[in-house]
Amino acid sequence: MAFDFARDPFENLLDQIDLAGVSGVKEPIAMSLATATKDGLPDVRAVLFKGLVRGGLSFYTNYDSQKSQELSENPNASALFFWAPLAQQIRVIGKVDRLTREESEAYFASRPRLSQIGAWASLQSQEIPSFDFLNDRVKVFEEKFANQIVPCPSNWGGFRILPLRIEFWFGREGRLHERFVYERKDFSVNWTRKFVSP
């Protein structure tokens, strides 16, 4: 469906992601996630958007990772979907909290088995001696969980970004881009809408 500013921003978000996929964009659910330390040092990396959960954009990670540590110190975050072939982007700014254990376990159960094993094998963000070290750990956990369901590690799970601002950006010739902004001061109030200059 075409973008309609009168609609709910989450409906537009999901529709635009679907349209990007249909248009041939590889990994349309990839989003750049920006976090910051408690001292304000910024950090950004790509994660995969895994759907809306209770009004927030969900993604999953190791809770011992650098991003998780930063989010525990500073729950403010921003995400960006950028699809260069379409000259289109969606920016999201908001607060982050953890998903419930039940939500994390339910998603973990849907992952490919190698990804489940990888969640156990990876010492995310820690220094390791080599890639062979990681492969050896994968083999250890493949043997440990042979012929059984791989459980969700206690240090692995989801977050959701609860948006305070969502901007839909459409590139136009001459850099006369269209920018549609949904904004709210807190989560108890309705969205305001504004069209901003490029």
C-alpha cells in the first residue's frame, strides 16, 4: 500500500518494509541501531527488525553484548531503515526496554538451529583468539544439544524500541525530499503529524 500520512505510523512502517522487500531490497528488515553510553559516546550497528511487540520495534541479541550494556546504562536509542535503491528511509527515535522472557523464548524457538547453537557459542563482543575458537565452541554445543531442543540462553533475548518520533523520508530530485514526521511527547498521548523541510 502507498504511504498515507493519515494512517497510523506503525501501519505505514510495516507497509513500507513489505514494499521494500517486494521491490527487491535485500534484507529490508535490517536497521541501523544507534545507542550511547551513559557518558554519551555514540555507537551504531545493524540489527534485524523482528516485528512489532506491544507497540515497540523488536530486535534480539546477547544481553552481555556491548549494545545491551549501553542500553542498560542509557535507554535512549535510534534506528534507521535505509533503502538506497528506493531513495527511502525511515528514522525512529525512542526509549528501549527488554522483552519478557516468554517473548524472547518464543522467538528463539523459531530460529534456525545453527542460529540457536550460535547464541550459546558466541561470547558476543568479547575478544577471542581466532575464528577457529568460535567454530570449536559451536561443535561443543552441537554435541551438548544433540537430539534435543536447544533452549534459549538466559543471557539472550529481545528488546523493543518504543518510538517517540518516526520519520518517513522519500528522496526527490534536486534534494527536494519529502519528510513526514509523527511525534509524541510521551507514550500516553496521541501522535502529532508534521511535514518538515528537507
